[in-house]
Amino acid sequence: MPVGGGPFLSAGSIGTTDCGGGFTGAGAALGVLIALQERSRSGKGQWVQSSLLSAMVTMMDFQAARWLVEGEIPGQAGNDHPTSMPTSVYPTADGFVNVAASGNPIFGRMCKAVGDPALARHPDYATAKLRSRNRVALNEAIARHTGRYTSAALIELLAGAGVPCGPIYKMDQVFADPQVQHLGMAVPVPKPDGGELKLVSPAIVLSRTPARMKRTIGPAGEHNDIILRELGYSEAEISGLRDADVI
């Protein structure tokens, strides 16, 4: 039940797993902040509800809008952007690179950078709708160019031409990236039994009260004795529970 006129989360409404769970939790946290701000004006509390289903529908964003506004049922697009092409994954001599070259100016800059300015003037690719409709042939044409470069060389070339692009990393490469290291995304955390374990740092940084990761999760039942004492169990009773493999 609500206590003290504050915002409250309804029981069982907050997802905690997978990407939907993360977005549900983030939405619930935002809802709490909104409710707190509103309470500062009205003096009244309210329930804040979220769910995995509503979060996942919200995450469909413009794909959902395509149906609601235009009555269009989006198809599967694989690595391609559903509507804005060329935005996809392209092969290189040593891997793959993400390229986002939608929009006529950026598309033109990409074609010029890879040495094929005529591709931007091809009648099948002259507009955004045509590029989306003819994406298979367009991707094949682009792949013939990107395959001549290493990933690093292609990224340098396209970035220099003002074309958004980036590497596709394996997990070890993620944490070897200079920017990821600069952000301190791998945090050494002390283990209860000595040594340390590296964990992912929180993505949000507060300047005055930054988050700290003090320790890892302890072994199962680490606080059994403390909790049972607080519940009124004697040392003999706790010992008996342990001897009987209850805890």
C-alpha cells in the first residue's frame, strides 16, 4: 500500500531480465522521478506501473508507428535498417563494419569515398525509397567496394568523408577499445575471499556522488547467521539448522 504520499511501483510489474526487463526498469525509474516531481506540486502520491509487454511495444518505436499510422506491416530486415538504406553491416577484408549512409548527401559521400561516385546517381538508388526497395542489389554493390579494405582502413576512409560507421567487435575487442578503456567500463571489484573480479561499470556517472562497486556477491548463505539472529534465533538453534542442512 502507498505510504507517505510518495510514488509507488505496483507489485510484480517490473521486469528484470533481458533487454525488455532493462527497458522496463529504466521506464519505471523515470516514472518514479516524474511522480516525485509532480508530488512536489500536488502533494499527492500515485502508483507507477510498467510491464515487460508495454516496454517491448514501446521499443518497437517507428516500426510500430508504420502500422499504426500507415497500416504497413514491417517485414524482416536482418542487419539492414528497416527503412533507411544503406544502413547495414558490410564485409571487409578482415571482418565486418557497420555503415549508416542513409540520406542523399551521406550516400553520395560514401560512394565518392569508395571510388564509385556514379553509384549515387544510379536510377535505382536515387531516392531513399528506391534504395530501400532495391536494398539487395545496393548492398551487393557496396560490398564489392568495402571488401577491398580492412575494417580499420574502411572506417578511417569513411569517417574522413563524414560517413557514420564503426567496427563490429568481439567481446575482447570491446574492452580493448581505447574509448571503452577511457570510460573505465571494466571495474576491478574485491572478492570476499581475496583477489578481485572485473565487472561492468554503471553507465551513468554522477559528478558529485558517483557510484562505487565495493565488492562482488558473496557465497550463498553469507548472511544467514546475521538474519537469523535478527529474527530471534539463538546460536544453538542456528547451529542446529546448519547441522540439519536446513541452511
